[in-house]
Amino acid sequence: MLETDGVRKAFPGVTALDGVSFSLGTGEVHALVGENGAGKSTLIKVLTGVYRADAGQVRYRGEPVSFASPLDAQRAGIATIYQEVNLVPQMSVARNLFLGREPRGRFGLIDFAAMRERAGEVLRGYGIGSDVRRPLGSLGLGAQQMVALARAIEAHAQVVVMDEPTSSLQPREVDRLFRAIGDLRGQGRSVVYVSHRLEELYRICDRVTVLRDGRLVHTGPLAGLDRLRLISLMLGRDLDAVRSEGLTRFAERARSHAAPLLRATNLSRRHVLDEVSLAVRPGEIVGLGGLLGSGRSETAKAIAGALPLDSGGVSVAGEAVPPGSVGSAIRAGINLLPEDRKAEGIVATLSVRENIALAALPRLSRAGIVSEGDVDRVVDRFMRRLRIKAAGPGQPVGELSGGNQQKVLLARWLAMNPRVLLLDEPTRGIDVGAKAEVQVLIDELAEEGLAVLLISSDLEELVEGSQRVVVLRDGAVVGELSGADVTEEKIMAAIAGTTDD
Ligand code: ADP
Ligand code: MG
């Protein structure tokens, strides 16, 4: 379908592609992998007319081609879906879907009614039920990407190139995307799929090509290719070294490429917060360090819409969250586990069941009616998942141990399918066993792609539990530590203000 032969592309001081011969079959989903800087995006750009190769050839359906621009490639049937959606956010969803191919009526004018009707029909097929007259930019990033994909499919693209398409998608959206990819393959169309998420590659790709330092180091079927071997090919390290370094490190590396899911920008409130900015990627646990009164809980509350701000704002997956409203934050997928769970969370006299279902009720209700069976199922699932120790769902929460109360509160938020979890002292005052369980659970949730902001006065917990730590003092960010710098000493130094920076 599409191939390159000895393609070379250099930028000043770096050879991004060094004689790459890549071949995409018909009706094939082909994974393109490699470490950051390996040349994946450059190869895609050469294939899709963004760059012209310095040497070598690109062939499309057997014929040498040299696309002048991405539009040129698109007209020939090669569509690209980037991580950032490259459509027009101010224009309506319908318009974006048909951009350049609008249905025309008499006198060659755009038939808007027909366009909207057709758009609604097409998008429902992709699980998007929003009003197609809304500006594209008002949709979530995931939905926007689905629109971009629907557009490529509707435009009869023969080749769809996807560069990290799932980094801002929810699990449900990922499923839909994968179904669409399966349909494309079924129709004999081809997909180039760039991703750092190995599970995804194994789920949907037929073959894989590995790039390393601009060279193609491996192409072959994914089935039967051991994960660790794939990683060792990407890293250029021998299998044993990768084995000992483990998958965790790799997963961490993969996470560091994703776009932030939560972004707080210049949160300010007189005498409380001073331009606090931070970002958390999906799958990342970011610690918030600082002394009591440094603004950690206030930052969490501000993000959760529970603290009015003078200025600054919060966005989830690139979409601004309406300020100062807990409801809006919850709808955006932000959930706060408050510090004082007695005062702000748990209702001791209500049962475990009621406490869990409390916030999720609106979501569980159909046309305002909540089925008891649905509630039971949700409660049962989370009691198991969180290993909540109680006599049964009917036991009053006040009778449970502190650790189990904490888990009930966590279950309540998880029942709402959050994307961002703000945990304020999640293990304070609970016994050692429960504490370890909650910590493991937080790790698992991050693994599943949630963005977690962790506040803890326990330095050890902060160091063990977070990939990055943002340090606050007097309501302002005074330091940020990552990687090997996340140590108790460095956090204390930042808190004390004895670091040079
Ligand atoms: P990947 O997508 O695998 O992370 P890229 O194709 O983006 O890798 O980059 C390959 C190499 O080319 C990197 O060293 C990168 O810094 C360099 N590079 C990519 N695009 C440019 C550019 N426009 N100008 C200069 N260097 C670039
Ligand atoms: Mg790239």
C-alpha cells in the first residue's frame, strides 16, 4: 500500500532517518515504535507530505510519489490523525467532518441541513451523540479525535496514520477507536499506529516496525514477539539487561511522553495561593510537598472547584473546567478525596452501600430512576476491588476501621469513573496494613491511566509513591523534583528554601 525505500532525512546536526525501508501492507495495522527521538514522527511526516526525503523513495500503491503537502497526501487517500487534533476548533462538528467535501445543494451552496443530518448519523456510529452544531473545540479531546478519525474514514482514506492517538482517551473511547481500526482493516484499508502503550499494540496491530536512532532495526509480526524482546529492540539493550531493569521503568518512560491530563495554571487567591501551576499526565502520580499551611490542600480544593480563585484556571485533557464549581469539576472527571474525611466526606451513620452510592447516584439513574440492582452491583464491585472489610454493605460506615472508611470514600469517587484523583493525605490515621493496601491501589489506578495528585505529609510516602514532586511554600511553587531527584533530602531542602534554584 505504502512503502519507503532507503529514505534519509537529516536536520542540522541530526540524522532523523538513516536509510529506512518501511513497508505497509494492504489491510494491515502496522505498529511503529521506538524511543523518543527514534524518528517515528519524521517517518510519518515523510510519508504524509510534511517533509520531503533527502534521499530514497516513497511509493504509494506501487507508484513513486512525492506529496507536496499533507493536503496533497490526503487527497490521494492518506490521512493523518495527530495527537493534537488538526481540525478547526471554532467551526461546528458537522462542518469539520465534511470540511472540503460539504454536501452541496442548488447553486452549489452548502446544504447545511443535509450536512448536519449526515454528520449526526455518522458520529452516532462512533458513539458521539453531541449536537453537531456545537463548535468542535467544545467537545472533549477524545471526542474530537473520534471526529478526526470519522472524517478520515468517511473521506475514504486508504491509509490512516495515527500518532499516539490514545494518550488523551478514556478506556471507553479507546475501545471505540479500536473497533473503528478493526473496521478499517476489514475493509482492506491500512493503518500505521504509533504508540508507547505495548498492551495496545498487541491488541490491535498485525506487524511492528522498530526504529532506533533513525534506523529501522526490526520489522515482523507482533504475534509471538515477546514483550521484553520488543523492548530490548527499542532500547538497543540486551534482553537480560532489560529484564533486570523491568517493565516498570519502561512504563514510566512511556508515561513521560503523554500529554498532561490535568493542568492547573496560575491558580491565585489572595493570601492563599500565588500563581500555582502544575500538570499531571495520565498514569502519573505527582506528589505535592510542603509544610502544613503551604497551600497543598488549598491547591487541591481549587482544582476541585471547592475554593474560589481570583485568577487562574484548570483544564482536563485540554478542555477548560468552568471555575469555582465542584459540579463542573466532577463532570470534568476531577475527584477530590478530602483531608478531613469525617467533616467533608464520610457520613458515619449511613451504610457502606449508601456512602458509596451517594455521589454516583445521578450517574446510575436512568431518567431519574435508580435501580436498586444497579446500585448493588456497583457497591459489590467496589467493596471487592478495594477489599473493604465490613460485615456487609448494610453496616454503618462509622463502625468500620479508619482504613476501611477511607476505602469507602475512595470507592465513592471511583464509582464515578474519574480521570483525575486528588488525594489529600489518603493514608493518614489508618493502620499500617490498610495503608499499604491503599498505596497499592493508588498505583493500580495510575496504571489504569488516571492522573493522580498525591498530598502527603509523610515524606517517605511521597518519595515512594510519586514520580514527580511539586513543592509549595507560602502558597507558591518553590521547586519541582523528578526522577532520581525525588528524595526526602531534596524535598526538605526545597521546603526549607536551601536549594540554589
Ligand atoms: P520520534 O517521533 O520517534 O520521537 P522524531 O522523528 O520526532 O522522533 O525525531 C527524530 C530526531 O530528529 C530527533 O533527534 C529530533 O530531535 C530530530 N528532529 C525531528 N524534527 C526535527 C526538526 N524539525 N528540526 C530539527 N530536528 C528535528
Ligand atoms: Mg514523535
